[in-house]
Amino acid sequence: MIKKLTSVFTAFAFMLILCSFATSNSSDEKKQENKIEGKIVYNKKKHSITLSWPAFGSSGNYVITRGGSRLASNFVSVSSTSKLTFTDNKPNKNKYENYYKITRNDITIMVSLENQIFGSNMYFYDRKYEKAETARIDINSQFSAIGLGGANGEWTTKRQAYYLKANVDGQTYDSGGSGSASSAEANSIELGFYSHIGGLGKVPSDVKLGSIFTRPHLSGGANATCTFWRSVENVEVMRDFAWTVSQSTSARRMLIESTSKYISDIGNTNFWGSGGFIADTHYTSNRPNWGGQQQWYTRNAIFPSGSGAMGGSYNMVWQGCVNPPQVDDTNSPIPTTPIIREKPFLFIDNDGEYKVFVPAWQKDRVGVSWYSTDMGKGKVQDLLTDWYVAKEGNTDVEINNALKAGKNIFFTPGHYALNAPIQVNRKDAILLGAGIASVTLEPTEKNTWGCIYADDKDGIIIAGLLTDSFNSTTYQVRIGEEGAKADHSANPILLSDITCRVGGVQSKNIQIHTAMQINSSNVVGDHFWLWRADHGSQKGGDLRWTRDRCKNGLIVTGNDVTLYALFTEHFQEYEVLWLGERGRTYFFQNEPPYDAPNQASWSSQGGKVDGYAAFKIANTVKEYHSIGMGSYAVFTGTDGKVNKKNGFEAPNSPNVKLEKMCITRFAGPGNIQNVINGIGGSTATGVKRVALYNNGEGTQPFDEEFNLPNKESFPAYINMEK
């Protein structure tokens, strides 16, 4: 990407066109036949397990066998019965290590506690009972069977998570292999769309994998700019981690023993992507290279010592990292992470029970949050006692009732079709999604508020969720009511791995004011992708401008809001509008809307200014700081005459400071004419950078009143109908 920009950007423009015509397979997917489901009850006092099931098959006894896991190498016979129930009085010691096959004639059903608790979209693996290659083969078979790798995988409603139990007796999940993860010889796990890999140990080294690869599907595998929506956490990678991805991809809490020269290694030096995010990760032997990536945000990672470049083209931010690259035009090392709480995660505790670890808040952190034998500071919550485990098909009424009853919500992988928003209305409530769980507001007359509505309460955590709107709404995610005043400095609100998606999926016209609005103060955002879709399951082009309407990606009115890894793209007015005081943003990535039809319809500040700034800090703001911001011109769906005057706009104020801004043009005839406030130069002549703007000499934007959602759009509390 770095060497042949002209040819790459030409290819980029071509792939954008192809991408915009991607077709959906979600409507063509065959509905699965209703499965025969059994029930399982564990008696802790007697340590016995009782099975029951509906009648199936035509004749003969039901033959029951038991294995220690779903894919165990050996299932042993435990009973043959004509009844529809069976009690196993001598199950395996751990209640979760009992998987039963019930067979009659040529029909077999499987029953387990894990499946009953977590549903059919979570897959568990146990090296104690399975061969080393079992997980890899099983995950990869789904990758191809469900179509999670190609263009159609972008729009499927399938969601899945693969959880691996801790290794025992020196075993690993690595069946052997060699070479970069992209090669056939590597025997890699390939992770597709809407998929998650999670280790169930306390620390990453408890689950050892061989290599992981994410395969791009564009330009013959050389273009990962549409390789979205997947995640991995809490595992060790022993041989190669080739995280070939772009937006809405999260790699967290990892131990990487070895990695190929390029983190996005596909054996092709012309590879290019638009990623990405890695945090809380320790590389022990190799310094990875992000060659081919336009930008990347890396937080609290440890790298081996060295001084060589680590790749990237425009905006690489390294925060709280040990041995980061040296500072230059592209690289912005930031010594510490001022305030952070890592994302909660599922694990199995020493007592054999499923728990959720909720990490503690930390200030001015450098390096990872965990140790080789210690999971770090935080609290452990019992899943079955403290949480409501939601499964695809659960309604907004059920989820909201569980929240009101004091439960936290663990969203198993699924496409959650809601008729009203999820209402987070109490202190320390947690919403935690697995497998890119999607909260989707369905088109009804009643649900005009949004997908997730959080009150102005201490300690709320919302993590690992994608929100869609199939209906016109005021917003998708809203944190705190308009005018929220509470001080959460002692127990801030955390938003982690959040995607807001406007358009791309639905076929009807929708109009949304704002994808996300943060009205509460003391909010920490750790990795967002706020995306008005530039391509989707329907034909794009000029139709998209009027079909998929959304003014703002993010509005911040709260004070003391800190955001890490903010990706915001294609919205129709100010993509980020910042009105709160003492805000901080570390890393920002943006592309403007491709599809503004003409300049007259896309002008700001009362029609005086061409286009809308990607990041707008209101003139009323007295204190703000950002480091590492990039906006990239891609004006393809226009009349050929659309430009944007400023990439960024901010008041000329002594305590408003913006560092390391860059703009360039990727495709299309239009340009960003200035970096900030009328200075810095135009993308017409290449990449333009401003190292620091602080009470600068540029022209301060015109004062203006902003069109914010009104209070009537946000009821104080939503009364759910029973």
C-alpha cells in the first residue's frame, strides 16, 4: 500500500463499487428445521444428572452415551431405555463435562448443561477430551458452511462464539504447522464474520492456540477493507497471529509468542486494510508490523525491544505501550492510558463454575492488566447467580425485566429483534455481548427512541454489542438523559467494543438523528465503530443518500468524556460533534459520506462552508485535547464537484489542543481543502498534516446553534408492556 499508492487507490475505488453491490444471503438462508430438544437437570446434593426428551424415532430403545465434551473422542454407553427420561448417578465429576447423545433409529440428539444455558450459537471445546485439531477443524468448517468468509457473510444474521476451556497437563490446541498463518501449512483457525474466539482460562496462557488468520475476500484476498465484525480475547497464540482486518474488530487480552513479519500477512506485500484495534496484549518474541494498514490503534501492549518501524501509512497511535515505535509523522506513542477499565469476560473458575471477571478501573496505566499467573485487579461475578443469559429470541420485555430485577445481561451470539429499547436503569448494570451479538430495533410504531437507553447512573458497562436500526429512530445508543448532571468520577461509565450501524442491512428508508449520544459525564469509550454504511445488501449509489439518513455519528454533551479508538464514518453532517468540557480523544478515523449528491445539499454553517468537518468541537468548548486524528476523502457518489473545506474544526482557545492530524484522498474527484480551520493544505496535492493546533492562526468557525435531539424524544423511563 505504501509503495504503490496510485495503483492501490485505483483498486480501492474499484472495490468500493463492487462492495456497494454486495448481495445479502440472509434472506436466502434456509430456515433450520425445528430441532428435537431435550432437557437436563443437575442435582448438586446427589451429584446426579437427569435427562428428559420428547418421543422420536419409530421403534426400539433410546440408547444413551456420554462424553466429556461435544466433540469428545470417546462416548461411552450409559443406558438403553424405552422411557423418555434417564438419571445418570455416576456422571463425570464436573457437571459441564457431561454431554449426552440420545439415539433411536437413525436420529440422535445431544443434551448438555452448557447448551441449555448458552444456546446453540456458543460452541465449547475441551482439550481434555478432544484431539488438538478438533477445534480448528470445527471452527473452520462453520467458516465455510455458513458463508462467513465471502462478501455475503457481511450481511448474514448468523452469530457465533467459540470458547475453549483451559489446557491441562501441558496440552495445547495446536495440532502443528509452519509458516505464516495465511498459508495452508500453518493449520490456522480462520475466523469469519460475526465470530468470536474466547479463552475460558483466568489468564491468556491457559488456552494455547497454534495460529489465527482472518481471510480478506476482496481483490483476491489482498484487500481487507471490508473484513469487519469479529473478535478474539484471552488466549495465547503460539505460532502466528495474522489479524488481517479493518473496522469493528477487537483483539484483547492476548499473549502472542510469535507472529509473522506482518500482522496482516497474506503473503502479498500489496495487502491493505483499514484497521484496527488491539489492547492488553503481550508480544514476547517478535515486533509485529502493521504494513499495509491505513491506520491502527494499539493500547497497553508490550513489545520486545527494538527500534525498527512497525508499519502503517497515516495514523498509528500507541497508548500505554511498552517499547512502542519512535514518534514520527505517522506514529504517535502516548506514554500512559489515563483511565481505563478492561472489558469483562467469561471464564471458568477453580470451582468449575462459569464466572464473569469485571476488571477494576486503573489510572495512568502502562502495559497489560494481567500477570502470568494472576488475572489482575477486579471482581468475579457468578454467571448463574448474578446474570441473565440471553439467547436469540429473547424479547426486550424479558431483558428489561431481568435488568430491573438486578441481573446483568450476557448476550449469547444472536440477532436480537426488539420492539422497544433495552433500558439500563440502575447503578453498575452490565450488558456484555459475545459473538458480535446484534441488538436490532424492528420496524414498529412504538420503538422510535433507539436500541439501548442508559440512564445517568454510576458504573454502567455496555460492551461487545452491535446495534442496527430497521426503523427510523432518534438515536441507536444514548447514555444519560439530556442535561444529565451526575458526577461519575468515582465510578465512571464504560462503553467497550460498540458498533452502531446505520443502513446496509434494511431495505426500507430509515431516518436516524444520531447513532450515539453521550450526555453523561465521566464516560470512557474503548473502541467504537459508528458507521453509516457506505455499502450494503441493497444497491447503493445516489439512492443511499435519501434511503439511509443519519446526521451525526456521535454527539458528546457530557463533561470529562475520554474516548480511545474512535472510528466514525460517512454520516451526513458533523460526524462527531463535541459540546462537553475537558474531553479527550485518542485516535480518530474517518471517511466522509461518499454519496453527497452536490455541494448545495452538503454545506454547513448556514451554507457558508463546503461540507461538514469530520470532527467538530463547538466554539463554546473551553477545554479539549486529542492525539492522532485522520480523515480521508472518498467522494465517489457525487456530481464530481463536492468538496469539504475542513477535516477538523475547533475554537481558537488556549486550552483546546489537537495533535497529529492528517488528511488525504483515497478515491473520487473531491477533496478535503484544509486540515483544520482553513489551514494545512488540500488533499489535491497529497497527504497533509498538522502536528499541533492550539489557539492557532486559522479562522475560527462561525458560531452556530446545533440541531440536537429534543427532550420529547427521550422519555424519562419507558414503561414496557407486559
